[in-house]
Amino acid sequence: MSTPSPEITRLANGFTIATLPMPGIETAAVALNADVGARHELLNEHGLAHLFEHMVFKGTTSRSARTIAEQIEDVGGSLNAWTSREMTVFHGRVLGGDVPLAIELIADLVRAPLFNLDDLDKEREVVLSEIGESLDTPDDLVFDHAQAIAFPDQPLGRTILGTPDSLAGLGRPQLCSWLADRYHAPALVLSAAGKVDHAAIVRQAERLFADLPATPPPTCQPAFWRGGLRLDQKRGEQLHVVLAHAGPKALAEDAHSAQLFTMALGGGMSSRLFQELREERGLAYSVSAALTPHMDSGMLTLYLAAQPEDGPQALDMLRDVAAETARTLDQAELDRARAQMKAGWLMGLEGPAGQADWLGRSLLTYGRVVDAAEMIAKLDCVTVETARAAGNRMLCSNPVLAAVGPQARRLGRQLAA
């Protein structure tokens, strides 16, 4: 039996519907993927994308927050959402027969939110609690510091949650403007996978979304990489450190080579960073590497958590191992990293939620659905030479050093060394 292919329909206003039927699956995942995130905010809107995501669940013109929760849970389903720097996604899981209800509820959230002022005051307090929790979590805070140093005075460098001061300036007018200005049809993809009927979903989407503006929403400020350091001396048991470099953008020619280099460097227990810093020397309790691509930039982050007295030595070793990997990455390491990436990606696509997420993400990133065979072929094209070259390009960029914890300031001299 052949594997079904995704079906794609674009309405006249540019709104896109993408579905993938999955034989033998009785459930479905649906998502409204918006090409709108925190980096689209102006300075006086800091935190607005995330606050908007929270507020739409507080009630609409036809449903209270309680009604929304009861209607989805009456059928055993769930609704949730998340906000990143470049996307906002509203998603649900239901049995196949309840897909129309999930789509109806998601549409109601983003088409007719109430933005009640009392709810806004309460939800602002919820977000303030999230900010407080982040500030009290050094292994989160250090990544926020690194992002701010890498992209200073830019939306891409600001936190997703906002600040107490910025939240105080966000009210109903800003929420309404965000919806009117940003949630235009060309920036939206309705994706669904599992037990789904494409034609029925298209008909429902036409009823719910065909009147959205057909003009693209405003673009965001381009990103530029700066580099630098931020050393946040705080009490605690561990020193948390991020060393970061500029990485390729999402559609860069060397993006897959950079991903495999990063995986080999610090993507698992067999990686060089884990073996050298954790297993061989015991310098770090936690150590890893990750590559975060954006539409016009990217970020390679090397992270470690160590005893404060081991911080300087651990940072030196972090830098040395990264540089050595860019020089001497071998075929066995590359093949292992390739196998890890293939398996992780394919495993994520085995369920409806992973497929629906990929449909939306792929269409917003690439403008089309990139299938598994093409992704695997791109990974198979990476060679030791291209992976080393991608690693060297990243490591040659201006570094970022962020540290949070006891004796963080001791690390400052090492960035210039």
C-alpha cells in the first residue's frame, strides 16, 4: 500500500490548508501555524506575541474560557499553543470525528478573542510569574543573555516573555492591533494529520478564514550578529555557561552540514563534548551543543554547567574541543550524527502531531512541503569536508560568552584569549 501524500489547497486570499491522511490512525492533530512571533514586535510591543497567545484562551465573543475548555475536553481532546521568536502555533489533538470541532475552536480563538480587561490583568500576572521563574532558573537565563548579546538592540535578541515594564504598557488596543496587523491569510497555514478529510477541512476553512486580509503582514527587522559577553554573578551551586557563534540561516546551502557538525560536537552522549568534558575529565555535569536557525541568521550554542571552580578550565576545554572537531571530525562521527538526526526526525513524524507540525513548519519555512526522502537525501549529501567547513565558518564568527552563577566574572578574560 502506497504512503499517502500531503494535500495542499490555497484559498484566494492566500490562506493555506495542508493535510496528511494516516491510514490506521483513529486520532488527528490540527494546528493553525502563524508566521508571526516575538521578533515581529516593535520595541514598545515587547512580549505582545506571547501575551496574545495567552489572552485568546481567556474567552471569545461566543465562548467563555470555561466553555472552550469544556467543549474540547467533552470529546477527550486538548488545545494548546506556543510562541517562538518567529512563529506562533495553536494546536489540538482529537479523535478523527472531532476534527471540525477542534478547527472551529482554534478559529474562534484567533478570529474573535474577547480581550476582557479583567482577564488581561490576571493574565499579565501569570506572565509576570513566568518571567520570575525564568529569572530564577539560571540554565534558562543564560540562554536569554546569550541571545541578547548576539543580537543586541534587535527584536531577535529580546526575550519572548517580555519584561515587567514592557508588559505594563500592553493593553487591549495593542492586542487588537496585533491581531489586525499580523494575522493575515498569507501568513497562516492550517495543518492537519491523522484521520482527516482534506475536502471537508477546506470547506470549513473557507467558511472560517476566507475573509482574512490577503495582503502579507509587515516584515520584521533583519538580524545582524554582534557578539560580546555578559557575566551575571549570582549565588548558586553551579556555573552555567553559553559560548555561542553565528550559524547559517534556515535556507542556507550549508545548513545541513552545520546541523551534522553540531550533532557530532555535542548532540548526544557519544559526542565529543560529552565524552571529553563529562566522561573523561568530569568538568561539567551537563554539556551540549545546539544549532538554532532563523530565517535570516542562526546561532550555534555550546552550553555547560559546572562547579564554579571548574568554570575556567571547562570553558577552555569547550573551546578547544569545538575547534578540534572542526579540524578532525571523522567519517564515523559524521555517520553517527547522521543516523541520530535521521532517526530523531523520522521518529517525530510517526504520529499525527509530528506530521501536522511538520506540514505547517515546512510550508512557512520552505514555501512547500519537504518530504522525508528529500530531507534524508540532503543529510546524505553532507561529507566530512563540508561538515568541517561549516563548523569552521561558525567558529570564526565573533563569539558570545554568557555566564550565570558564582564566579561568572572570572570567565571574562577568556573570551579575548
